[in-house]
Amino acid sequence: MILKQRTLVSTLHRKIIWIALLVGLIASGGIYYVKGYSTNRTAAQSSTVQTAVAGRGNLVISASGTGTLIPNSDATFGFKTSGQVTRINVKIGDQVEAGQTLAQLDNTLAQMNYSEAGQALQELYSAASIATVQKEIATAQDTEYYAHEWLKYLLSPEVIEAEENLAIAQQKLVEAQAEAKASPSDAANQTVKEKEQAIVFLTDKLTQAQTYYENTYLPETFGVYENVGSRRHPKQVLATYIDPKTGEELPEIDTPSADDIATARNNLAQAQQTIKEGKEYLEVLKSGSIPEGATGSKLTTLYEAQLAVDKAKAALDETELIAPISGTVTSLGLSVGQQVDTSAVITIAQLSQPYVLDAYIDESDWGTAKAGNKVTVTFDLLPEKTFQGTVTLVYPELYTSFEASLIHLTVQLDQSLSQDLPAGTGVTVDILGSEARDVVLVPVGALHESDGAHYVNVMQNGQKVKRTVEIGLKNASYVEVKSGLEVGETVVTK
């Protein structure tokens, strides 16, 4: 699905007419009526100079342009997959809601894949599947018991017990250290010290157990005995041998090999892991949520089965054309039986009020094109009415067309319209840049500049007198004089 903001430009015919009018107005001096206005203007003319009387009035800096009515927003999109259209639920002009199904592709294969994936997932939650896991756990528990007993036989119960106690203490130390780091306190630090002392104690116990194993358990359990004495009074004694390196007489012991011990440890670990994973898997089947840190092939199988369902459901959903926004169907390129891909086939436009305008003004009016400036709008279809709006966006790049550079902007109407108008309706916009009310005004021809200062020539007793002035707003015809000149004084304009 492709969402995009629609941009409608004013028609070529309107642009050419507007530009021609603008050029004509500038050439004729009539730009005063486009850019602003003033009141109380008077002028006098003699054989040598032209003059005007400074008056009080209003000066408005504005810019005019043209544009078109566009929807608040729209969306042009298509299916997310290819296929044959089997149903179309809308037509051009229909009002639709976001989430509504607009059209349907043939979903026979997608529906079958979704059903098969769902069935495979459901079988993992079945009573038979649970019973199988429970049986595997029971078998692993038997294996764990015998593997543990065998390991105790190989290493002695004392060594195994000491190893297990030390492993538990080491895990508790890790937990205490993590707690002390997360929430530092004297109590937490004391707990860490106690766990460290416990490890020292249990390490010592393991050393004692290993000494016992070497000196007592091995000879008693794995020593090689031989019969001595008479037949009537046989006696078994521990066989000895002479160490070829040291010459020392040593007891002959059939010590368990490192491979035997490693195999026993591995069998015990595997059985314990099978029990752990089986119990976690059963918990997932019951609760529907996977515990943190849970692992195992069964959980992987369950995850993959769930993923297959999700993918199949997504593929099924893609056979439906769903409306991303509410609005009016303005274009539709579909027919039943048509083979389509992911290309855009439908447009939905939000035509609800208030409307948005796409407008253009001349590049010379860049200073007037400011977001937030007020706009007066006239619709071609409602020429006798005006509406107020606000500039909401000024594009940072000029729009160039037929050698004319224009400023592109967006205008939002401030109020709703009394009647619906079709998108694309032409408009004229007048943008208010700035204004000065009840100020002193003189024609721009009276203003001069020298060394960065502005001045006018005032007629006093028939003579021209240079007067420095401070100016404000200025358009093509008039300029605001903020200081240095009074209403009623006569200035030279030429």
C-alpha cells in the first residue's frame, strides 16, 4: 500500500492569465490596487515640479495569486500481493471508512495454507502432545537418578555432595552480587560477604572430600585385591606394584578414567536439561507465554509453528484491499476477473471541510509568503463570496513553469463552507503580508536615499527644502513616513 500527499497545481490557463495581468498592472502603474491602498491623496503640478500633499491613510502589503482546491489528505494504493480480482465492494463516489474491505483477490491457496498452519500449531497443544512430553520428562527423571547414582559411585557420594553444595553457593553469590549492584546498601553488601564466606567454607569441604576420595574411597572401591594364605584360611589383600620411576611400592587401583567420569557427568546434565526444557514447554502450553530464558528444541518447534501461522495469516490478509483512511473513492481501476499486481488501483480522498488550497504567487512576493499570514480566498464557483484562510506551508523551492518562477504554498480555510465544492476548483488568493493603519503616506516618487538615509524635498515658501525622514512600509505606489513629515505638508514627487 502506498500512501502519498496529493499536490494539485493550478491550471496552465489560469497561470498564464494571472502572470499577464500582473505584468500589465506593473506596466500601467496600477500595482497600487493589487499591493495596497491609501486615502486622502492630493497632488499639485506646476510648470517646473510635481508635488503631492502628505496625507493620512492605510497602507497594506499583500500578494495575489491563484490555486486550486485540494482534499485535506488522500491515499492512492493497491494490493500488497498479486492475484485475480474476485470481488469489488465499492465504486467511485462511495464513502468508505478506515479498515473497510474494498476488494478481494482469489484467496483459495492462502486460505488453505492458513488452515494447515493453524492445524499444525493446534496439534502441539493437543492432549496427545502433552502426554508425550510428560512421558519424556518421566523417562529423563529415571535417567537422571541412575546417572546421579553412577556418578556418586565413580567419585564418591562425599565429593558429589560437596560439588553440588558449592555450585549452589556460587549461584547464590552471583544473585547477591547482582542485587547489590542494582540496589546498593549495607545489607546487600553484607549478604555478598556472607555468600563469599560460604564459598570459602564449601571449597574447603570439597578439598576434604577429594582427599578422602584419594586416600580411602578409591582403594576401598576400586582397589585390586588378591587371595593370600592357604586354601583353608584364604585372605584378600590389596595388591601392590613397584613404581618404575620411584621404586615405591603402591597399591594397585583400577581408578575410573577421565572419559568414564566425563560421560557420567554428561549423561546427568543431559537428563537434567531434558527435564528442565520439558517442564518449561508444558508451562508454555498451559499459559501461552514463554518464560524468560527458556530454551529447547520443543520451544523452537512451537515458535516456528506460531510464526508459520502468522505468516500465513499475513498472506491471507494481503488478498484484501483495505482502506487506510476514511474518505471518498475518487478513482478506481479494478474489474472482477482482472489480474493485478501491487500497483496503485484506487484513490481515497478526505473531502471533509474545512478545505485546503494549493496556491501560487509571484517570486517577487517572497516576503509576503509566510506561514501564519492571513489570506482572503475567492472560489471560481462562488465569485461573489470571499472566505478567510491562513498560510500553513510555504515550499522552500520555487516552482518553475513556462519561464515563470512562482512561490508554492498551502492555505487552510478558517471556516467550513456552506456547500460542497469539487476538488480542483480554481481559487484566487490575496495574502496579507503586513499593514499600517492611519499613518502618514506620500508617493514613492517623493522618497530619495543618500548615504543610507532617506529624505524628501518639502516645499516651503516656494522653495524645495531637504528633509530627512524615517520610513516604514512601502509598496509600488506609496511609502509610510514614520517621522520627519507632518500631514498636510507638500512634497516634491518629480
